[in-house]
Amino acid sequence: MVDPTGAADRTMEYLAEEFPALSNSARTFVRDHPRDARLAVAVALEAAAAQYELEYTEAATEVPEGLQPFVVRGGGAEDILGVSEAAKRLQISRTTVYDWVDRKTLLAWKSTKRGLSIPAAQILGAGKVVVGLAEVSDIIGDPELAWAFLSQEWPFEDTMTPPLTMLKAGRIDDVLGAAAGFGATFA
């Protein structure tokens, strides 16, 4: 039977280009804990399938409700900049932008369509970015996941608001506490 959508011809982007060999500890884990290994593989496959559907269909409603908070949506109304535009808004050189990304002063991640994707909302003006981004990135690990955390509504003690808003208000400790909970989800 022929797939009219052409879904079989599509490939997802992964960090690995080929099948990695299992480490000795992974092989030992699979041998000693086959049920847990099957569960881990099933969870990973479900997450990959949900991401695939999100990337190649317009309907995000196909992602199970329980996984909705963890879906990283690209594009949308969010203002994403390239290096040149970020440098212009910050009134710094492109080299400094790359340096700030390396030091995690500025959150950015590689994009398939252009060099770096830099969310504009973290830029406050000439030479100024939101304080606390490096700490959040250190806790969560991945800059794109860190941005997903910072830009989505999150329950805090007194309000439900995006953590980026809390960082802008100077409530760094509150955000770092919430980031630890978010980061633990992916550990």
C-alpha cells in the first residue's frame, strides 16, 4: 500500500547520524533489567513518535495530553533571530554574540535552516540580556529545552507565569528552583 502523505520518505533530525553501539553498562542494564529496558525504549519511541507527528502535521492535539507540557514547538509567533540581527539589537559584534552563546549569557541553539536560533525576548536592549540565563541553562542542560521552560507558563508560589517574566522581575532563585524540577524530568 502506498502512503499518500509521503511520511515514509521523511526522516527526523537526531543528534546521532548512525546507530550508536551500546556501551557495556547499557548492555548490562538490558541484560539485568529487561522489563525496565523495554519500558525505557517504549517511552523513548512514544516521545519520538509524538515529536514526528508534531513536525509533520499541523495538529498538535495528536500529542497525548500528558506530554503536551514537554513538547517544544518551533516557529509560531515567537521572534527568533539570527546572529546578525541579535548583534544589531544588542549593539555588539557577531563575535561577541558567539562568545555570549558559548558562555550561556545568551541562549541559542543550532537550527537546520540558519546558523543559530536566538530568541529575541531575552534581549533587553543595547548590551543587555536577562540575568540568570546561564544558571537556568546549566540546570536544564540543553539551551532549546531551557528556552521552552523559560517561555511557557509555569506554576510559582504566587502566580502562574513564564519563568522568563520572573527572571526579568529579579526572582532568580524562584526560577532556578523551578528549573531544577523541569531539568529533573529530562535527567
